[in-house]
Amino acid sequence: MAARTEQDVVRSELRWSIVVGLTVGAISLAILWAGLVRFINPPSNIETIDPNSVHLSAEFNEANLGTRVENGQVVTRVVATQFSFAPQCVVVPANRQVTLRFTSPDVIHGILVTGTNVNTMVVPGYVAQVHSVFRKTGDLLMPCHEYCGLGHSQMWATVRVVPEDDFKPDADGRALCEKP
Amino acid sequence: MRSLDRLTLAHLWLSFAAFAIACVFGLWQMLARSPWPAPFFTPSNYFLSVTAHGSIMAYVLPTFFIMGFGYFTAERALDRRLPLRRLAWAGFGIGIFGVAMAVATILSGRASVLYTFYPPLTGSVWFYIGLVLVVAASWIWCAIMIVAMRDWKRANPGAPVPLAMFATVANAIMWLWTTAGVGTELVFQIIPAALGWTDSVDVGLSRTLFSWTLHAIVYFWLFPAYIAFYTMAPKAAGGRLYSDTMGRVSFVLFLLYSLPVGMHHLFMDPEHSTGFKFLQMTLTVLVTVPTLFTIFTISASMEIAGRLRGGKGLFGWIGALPWERPMVLATGLAFFMLWFGGGGGLINMSYGMNAMVHNTSWVTAHFHLIFGGTVVIMYFAIAYEIWPHVAGSPANSPARQRLQLWLWAIGMMVMTIPWHWLGLLGQWRRVAQFDYTNPLIAQWGPWVLVSVFGGALLLASALLFVWNLAQAHRRPASAVDAFSFARALHEHDRAPRVLNGFGVWNVLVAVLMLAAYGFPIAQFLIDDRPAALVHRTSGRAP
């Protein structure tokens, strides 16, 4: 390119700045569109819980863990703790919105469900909440993806996605993983 | 050998020796996670190794490299004696003492908390104190850089500070801002917990403070690579820097936009609202601006060099560049890796899309490619470039230097392409081993083995690098021309005041940080957030 005078240099830089501006603008618009129009937002419910009494809380006591249908909504509650999940397997119906709620009584954990976009940190002191619709049936892995101590590698659970017709909660609305 | 060169050499050798050791740990970790057996494998050895690899690569390699290169730059670019030399040596002493303390604690197995700490997990307090000493040493360096520039400006009123030094001071100032986050976390949360003075930690606050540091620290590491792009590569190619002003603008933008963006590491965290996550995401998009400016300016500078060497046509100048020179080759390879690493980074920072890749191997691949690839390959090139001047004799032959650079770039691509793919398949991070009898995990096997091969190439390259540098000390000193940085195409004897100092930019950083982090940090102090009990990884009382 012509760079004989300083004006040439500045002109070329201004042209490039326009390209940069358009690129950055396009990226920002795409993200804005996903957030505002498609409601693709990260899990951000600032909802606190005392980590030292999780097992005594109304929501995360042992009897209330796992999947339950509440007012037509499927809600799955899991406690992530060094070095396992409670429960180790949860069942969810395919093609229905599922609300997953997690908390930790000890240290930082995190989960993802393989083959889906379900992903959240599980931070002691907070309830992490993710909404998702599982399209494919079968067993999915739900490992802990954040370092939580020497047993971290052994910490994983199963999400069992069953066809909607096979999803049969009991009278109390609860559904359990059956032995395969 | 001048005494300043001994100072530079001491820093660089500490940096590179630690780096080579950390590469051995890295390859062993890859074996542990692969379908093949790894010798000495236990989960505790694995997390000891991850802590050592991460702490060395994040805190020792870049910090001491930047300090050593900064001292070199201050004296060569400003063409005057470095002030406060004794203090600089004292800083080195504190730093090496801190490194020894931290590394010994890691190797004893009492600090397997990884370099990102994860409170309420706590390791032995000596690990944290060692790291605080390393940071303290780097603050001494920051002060010396600022003083050196101030002295030079007093002696040369109105003259533009040479670009290499302007950028170095921008980095020093950015680093002072950067370390405020992790420093506060260590001093007020982690060290009291490790000492047993407190029994619980506000985890939301500690994660937020660490995120303050976590993005800018990467730009601290990256600055030397960009300094080499602007002030060394054009000269090595036989041309001139296209625009000195664009360099200044880019370095100022790095100072501004590296800091108020760290919350993009916390997109998946429950303790922050979408509003502040979105704000910091928007600021993160702006970090691409100085990089895109740099790609333009350096490409234009290289084009000038290529055309001066007889390159014709739209792309003919590329072939005409002196690729046999290590600095030119490294710049080309760094740019190649920057396209992949930068592209992956855009996905990471994309707020919603982050859910797809958060804490998967995709992220590990991203930062290995952008830091280990683009940045560290420029550390190699800088070392080769300045070695004749600081060690008195060139590093090994240019052919060996090129072999080492190629091995590194190929190894990095062979390692990180499978990692990106495995991340998309859902391979999660920070585990010591995988159960390859699980059908889902079994299909990852071949990809993992390819990446192990890439890791082996990287280790070979790292060892060759150290060997290449060591050769200089076995040869008698040879006469070399005085070192000089690249000159700009159109040089000025004055620079606009805003682009010749940092006063106004510091005010802007403060405003941006207040906007981005003011409430997100204050919320933990306003609300009474539940704290988590301290968990000691060593299982021992403090």
C-alpha cells in the first residue's frame, strides 16, 4: 500500500479502523441478539443458602432431592459434595423444560451435562439454577468440572433422559432413576 | 559482561529453567489423562503436578521473563543507566526466595490447590506467602520501570518515550492494578484462613477478587510479545514500523480494557447478575480492538520489509521476507496461532455461548494456544534476539533456533486442535484420569493420544530451547553490534502528551474499574453473604 507520506498511513489506519468497528459491532450485535431475543443468558440467580445447614434446609434436605413435578414444572435438585452427587442419578423427561437446581455444602464444584449446554458453577453459599430441554433420550454424564479436592476425578453423576411417556412421577410428583 | 546484562540473564535463566521443568510436568499430566499408563500415577501426584505446572507457567515463567526483558529494554531503549540497580537485585533475591518457598511447598504435597487457589480449599500458608513474595518482587520491578521513564522524561523534556519503553511502563502500571485483586484475596481471605485465624471464607467475594486479576494477568504475559511485534520484528525483517502512534494507542487500549473484563471468567457463576456479566462482556469485546490494530500495523510493517527486499504483487512480499531469521519466523508462527487462539477466545467470551465450553478442554486448549503458543514463542524469539547482547555470544545456530520454533508451533497445534474438539465433545477439566471403559469416554481415546504426541513435541522443543541458550555460555564472547529497536517509518521528535504518559489513562482505568467492579464487590460487603467453612487439603492443622 502507499505509505509515502504520513497522511497515507493515517488514511489506511482509518480505513482499517472502520473494518475493526464493523467487526466488533457485528460480534456485539450477535451476542445481544442471543441474549435479548433468544434469552440465552448465563445462570445468574443470586440466591443464597447457608452451606453449613444445606441438609436441614426445606429444599435441599435428603428427602427432597432428585426430580419432582411441581405445579406442572419439572424441577431437579442435586447436592454436589466432596466427592459425589446426591442423588447419583436423576431422571428427566425428554422435550420438556427442566429446571435444574444445585448447591454445595462444602467447597466449589461445577457441573456440565455432556452433549448439552447445561453448565454451571456450584458455589457454596448459593443455589445455581439452569433451565434446559433435553432432546435426546439416554444416559448422559454429569461430571464435576471444577477442582474440588483429590477425589475430584471420581465425582460424576448420571442424567437419565426418558421419553415423555415413560416419565411417570408418583403421587407426590417424584420420579426416581430405576436400576437399568 | 555489563552488570545490567547479568541482571537480565539471572531473571531469564530462572524463568526458562522453571519453564523446562514445568513442561515435564505437563507431558506427564497428559499421559495420566490418556488411555496409556503414567508412571508414579496417583491422584495426589497428579494435582501436585497440576499445581506445579500452573504456578510455574503462570507466576514464574512470565513474571521473571518480563522483569528481565524490562530491565534490558529500559537501558537499551532509553540509552541510559538503569536507576536503582541494587533494588533490582534485591527484588530478584526476594523473587527467587519466594519461588523456592512456593515450589518446595508444592512438592511436599501440602499445596495441591492449583494456581487458581479455589478457597475454601486451603493449602499450606508457605505456598501463598511464596507467591506473595514473587508479586512483591514484581512490584519492585514496576517501580523501577516507572522511575526510569520519569528520569528519562526529565532529561528529555517533550521528547517521545521510545515505544518499547512506553509499552513496558504501560505493562508495569497495568500489573500494579492487576495484582490488587489477587493480592487482596490472598492477604485478607486466604492467608488468614491458611493460618487458622479464620474458619470460613466468602467464596463469592474471593472468586470476584481473583477474576479482577485473571484476565489482566494474561495481558501482562502478552505485552512482551506485542513489544517484540512492534519494536523488534520489523527491524529483523529489514523494514520499519508502519506507525509508532498506532503502537502507543494499542498499548494504552490494552491498559484500559484488560482490567474491567475479568468477570467473563465468572459467566457460569451464581453470585453475579446478568447485568454486570453483560457489561463486562461488552468491555471484553473491545479488547479485540488493540489486537486487530496490531495485526494491521505489523502486517503493514512486514509488507514494507518484503517490498524493500523485492517482493512484488499482492502477496509476493510475504515470500520475500527473510523467514530464515528466527524473529521473523516466530512472528509468522505467532500470528498463525493467534488466529486460532483469538477465534476460540471470541467464543469463550460470548456470554451465552460460554455455556457450551466452560470448564471443558476447549478452554485449556484456548489458553495453551494463545499464551503457550503466540506469547511464549515470542519469548523464545526475544531471548534469541537479545542473547548475543546479554550473554556475550549468540545462542545456538539459526538452524537449531528455527528447528526449535517449528517444533514448538507444530507441537502446540497438534496438542490443542484435539483439545478443542474434545472440549466440544464435553471432556471436562482438572481430572486426574478418565474411565476409558465408559463408551462415551472411550471414543475420546484416539484424540487424546494425538494430543499426547503434540505434548511430546513441546517438551522436546522446550529442552532444545534451553540447550540452544546454554550453548552461548560455552563459547568465547564475540563482538556484536549495539542493540537497537525498530524505527518507525515516519519518526517524530514530539508525541502528543496523552500518548507519552499514563496520568489520564490511570484515571480512566479507575473509572472503568469502579463501574465494572464497584457494585459486584460491594454487594458482598452490603449483604451478609453466607461463608463456607475452610477445607484444608493437607488434612493437617495449620
